[in-house]
Amino acid sequence: MRWTVDTPEDLAFVRYIYDTLGHDRFSWREALALLEEHPEWLAVNRDIQQKVI
């Protein structure tokens, strides 16, 4: 999984988590637990290619 916010799609993904939890002080474990409940959220940035350095 990519845990960066490089694109508008990444931001939309993070907003799903933030809007559900209602705060920005969550752990990666809390985010993973939400993704287990809402695997469809992963589709929002699934097709984004990571930038090559």
C-alpha cells in the first residue's frame, strides 16, 4: 500500500478515513481496520502509478 498524498485521488482516499474517524490523529492500524470494513475505498487510487525517482 502507498501511504502518501501525491495526487487528488490520494487525497480523496485519505478523506474517506478522516471523514469516518472525524479526526486526524489516527494510527495506521486504525486506517487498516477501516479498510477491512471498506475495501472499496482502495479503488479510488488503485490505478495511480507511483512516480519513479
